[in-house]
Amino acid sequence: MATKKANSRITAMMLGGIVVGMGGMAYASVPLYRIFCQVTGYGGTTQRADNAHAAPIEIQDRVMTIRFDSSLGAKMPWKFNPNQREVSVRVGEQAIAFYQASNPAERVIKGTSTFNVTPQKAGRYFTKVECFCFTEQILLPGEVAQMPVTFYVDPAIMNDRNLDDVTTITLSYTFFEIEMDEEERAAHQTAALPATNTYQRNPIKY
């Protein structure tokens, strides 16, 4: 019995280490983290719609609450928040939400974001049409960017009895700073903006 308990503790520690390691990978190697999520479903991996209007999507009566959350990686000096805390949408209905990022630092900063969806079992039914995740973003000193995410909840969720209890889905993004080489930094530094300027980014598509 003692041996079984010891083995269980070791297994739990190993799994915990893997999860922590993958969290570090989100910062160290975003492409690898993205592939890992797609293969394993870790983080509530979402679906991607290459063409949201390729076929009509039947909108259902079932209403879902979509909540938005944000965080920053260690030492990332940006400010980053959703413009809305939550929206209510019907299953199959396409909606858009915005996040705002700003750079209060006195230097050019490049960042990239990872995401997760909770509950994780709902991730396969949360379909993003446009998104800024895994895309490099460069903000000059004082620059502000509006970052859109367009999405819908796949009507296939209606046929999954394991999702009958889900009424709320939370989409979370985390921005990490990534290194810039000297040439890249110098090119953007010459275009540094005053803190009073605000720029509207164009939607970033897959």
C-alpha cells in the first residue's frame, strides 16, 4: 500500500512538472506551445475558422456567456486588458470582442500572446475567426493598440451531452515580451510616438 501511494505521489509530481514546463514553453517557444496545445487539447485548444462564411451556420436559441480575461508574463511592462468583461451570444452567432494593449515604457517592446479556454472541454467548440494570439506585436513608447478577436460557439456543442452543464466560457490571453535584435529595435525606435497618440490596429487574421 505504501509503495502504491509513493508511486502515485511521484506520478503527480511528474505531471505537475510537465504542466509547469509547458507554461514556461509558452514564453520560451510559442510555436512549440501552440503545437502542443493543438495535439493534446491542453489549455482548451480552440477551433479555427479559415472562412467563417463558407457555409451558413444555424444560430441556436441556447445562449452562452463569454467572459474575457488577461494577464502578463513576468517582467512584461505592458498594460493589457479586455475592453469588455463578458458578452452573451447565441450558439452559432458570430461576435467580436476587443482587448487593449498599451506600452507605458520608454522603449520599444515586442510581445506575443498565448491563450486558454475554460472549461477546457468547451475549447473544441469555441471557434475563432480572427485573433491576435501567437502573432508578434510591436508597440512603440506610448502606443496603444486595439486587438480584436472574432468568434462563435460551434452549434455542434448542442449534441455533446457532456457540455449540457456549460453556460459560461472564459477566454484568457497572456502577453509575453520577446527579444528584439538591435537592427529591429533601431528601426522602430526612430518612429517612437508621444504617449498621447492612440492607434487602431487592423484585425489580424490567421
